Amino acid sequence: MAARDVDIVARQAAESLGDTVKARRQELDITQEELAYTAGISRNQVQNIEHSRNNSRGADGRPGPSSARLDTVFRLAIALRVAPTYLIDPERSVGDY
């Protein structure tokens, strides 16, 4: 796989992660603030993950693409009561965690 292809796949994975986190959070009827508190991360971090962006800026001035750290994915999974793999691949079952 070429480096450009990896960038595309990574961006798609980040978007999927954000969509899945947001959908599960809404399913549980909790706010970004509540999720952030339970996961031990900032609300800004939750917002950035849900919108697939980070705080860095590209040359065009727009926010850079999101790339959540692995420990953050695990924190979110625990807070959302799903297996970490579900956040990355929502085709998998929610699972117990």
C-alpha cells in the first residue's frame, strides 16, 4: 500500500471512529462533557474526535485530521461500555467491556 493510500485509509478510519463515538454517546443519552469526564479526557478532545479533527492547523488554516491515541480509544470504549474494536470497526458487535 502506498503512503498516499495509508493517509486515505487513516482518514476514513478517523471519520468512522468519530461517527461511532458520537452515535454511541447519543444512544446512551450523555453529553460530550459527561463522556469526557467519564473517560478522563477533555470535552474538546471528544468534540475533535467526533468531528475527525485536531487542534493543529494545515497550510490552508483548517483543522488537521484526527488521529486519536490508542489509550484514548480504550478510555472512550470503557466510558461508552463497548469493546475498543467496536469503536474502530462498528460492524463488530458492541461486546461487553
